Amino acid sequence: MRDFKLRCIVTDATNATKTSNEFYVDVVSYPPEFSIVQNDGNKKQTISLAKETDISSVPNSYFLDQNYPNPFNPSTKISYSLPEASFVTLKVYDMLGREIVTLVNEAKPSGKYEVEFNASELPSGTYVYKLTAGNYQTMRKMLLIK
């Protein structure tokens, strides 16, 4: 089954064709696994690619959601979106600016993520969580009620 056919033509500055290849993209399962068949005259080459994220689910901007539930006791979920691969830190602070915990501190590919924060050892109060991803930074408040 051939789902997509792509044609790649490389030209020089005078617009003369240097190479011309056809690529076929076969979707062989769901979630899709992709392979490309390159046919450039006498040789045929198949290149298998790893499972890809569905393009429609890749966010188009950075975003930090409001935690849910809010207010919470003792745990809540924090969701965020990355439009591109980034080094991500997600930290929780008290209202005096003291760092309470680092929830995420690693490189992540683009996509949507959810982290659970358990505050069973913390007193009731207002806390702030901060997402830093590449050059993007944002903060939100959350309320712990025991």
C-alpha cells in the first residue's frame, strides 16, 4: 500500500536538474510506522524510520496549563506543551521564592506532557510552579488546602 508519493528534485543556480528521486511513504500500522522507498533509476533503497508523533498532536507553541485540580489535596497534575525539542525545567516554589522541588530537569522532544506533584509533606498555602524550556519561561499559582 502506497499512502504518499514525494518527488525530490535538486537543481543548480541555473535551474538545471541535478538529481530527481521519488520517495514513497508507506504507513504500515497505527500508530504509524513509516518507511521510505527511494527509487532513482537502477537502485532501490528502503529507509525505515522510528515511530513518529502524529503531526496533529505536536503543539504549535509553548504552553503551561493550570494545574488540575486546583485547589488540591494532596496531589495535582501539571501539563505543559513543547513545540520543539527543548531542555525543560519545571520547579515548584513557595511564596517566599524558595525552591521546594524540581519536577522536571531534562531534555524533552516536542509534545504534550503531564507531571504529578504530590504535596503531602507540605503545609497548606499558595505555591508557584515555573516552566523553563529553551528561551521560554512562565509561571502559575496553585493552592494546596489540607
